[in-house]
Amino acid sequence: MKSNLPIRDMRKFLIAAAVCLAAALFAGTGARAAAVLTDWDFSKGAQGWTGNGYLRLDKPSPDGVRITSIGVNPLMRSPLLHYPAGQYVRVTFRLKTEAGAQGAIYLGKEYNERERTKFAAPDGEWREYSYFLLSPGADARFWISPMAGAGRGMIAWVRVTSATPITPPEVSKPARTKTPAQKTIRVSAGEVEFVHYGRSWDDFAVIVGG
């Protein structure tokens, strides 16, 4: 059975088929790449995080820990961490500030303003921020500057997951499909022809120029 479709419709069909194949190939590896390394839920308290002389962490609430800044250079720092040197991690946190302006995050043994990653902190809005940061090795900390000046805010949680590169699955070279005795479905547009042989959902071929 053979039918002709406009080139635009043919392209949509081929793109949909490619997306389905990609999802099937990489679904398993993507799940393995998101292992949780550290998870702080501030509704349970500060859990080892401390503020410097310009920032205070108040008592926890169901929404998280309230932050009070008196300005200059407010910072909160995590407990000591021991991620392998040279490994990227993904840090995600939920924060809102009443002071607005901007904040910053850094992963290292001491806070480094030159290498910090800045982020916008809209006034009074809950936001989730996510960044990939390189670990310098043992005895490092996360340093978060939630706002640029004096004001109040709240942080709900901080979560760290691995960012190990996803290794593509090993696949064998596809063999040329043998023409079956049963009927096939053919859809063509110009020199491109999509042929489905009907034995299983992935039993098809895309033929260009005959």
C-alpha cells in the first residue's frame, strides 16, 4: 500500500518517529544520572547551615527558614562537604527575598566573589534556582548570598544531585530489513520514502533516493 503526503506532513511524521526512538534509547540512562547526593529541608531547621555576621537564620516554619540580613555581604554557608574533586554537581534551591536585587552561590573552601554565580532575586517571589558547579574536593562548602543588601527572606530547601555525564547505550549496527511476504505501508514525499513492514512497531526503514 502506498500513499503520497505533502512534504510538510512527511517531515512531521519523521520527526515524531525520531522523538519516540530517542526517548526509548535514553530513558534508562537519564534516570541514573540524577542521584541525590545531599538534601536539606529547612522546615526541619538549619541542619548545620550558618550565617555570617551580616545574615541570621531564624527559627524554622513549615515553609522553611526565615533569613534576616543587615546588609553589606550577607552569606549563609553549608556544613563541610566531601564531593570528589573535578566532579560537577547540580545544586537546586527554593528561595524568596523581600529585599529583591540579586543573590549569588559558590562552591568552595572559602567564598570567592570573583568566581561566584549570580542570580536575580525578584522581590517577594518564590523561585527555584538550579546551577551546575564544579567541586574542588573535600572540605568545601556551599555559600549562598540570598540578597545584596538589608532585608528579609526565606529559603525552603537545597538539593544536590550528581551531574555525571550520561553514557550513551551501546547499540549494534542495524541490519538491513528483509522484505517480508506480507503487505507493507509506504509513505513518500519526493525522494524520501518511509516503509513500515508490519512485524513490530520498530520494523521500518527510511529510504532516500530509492
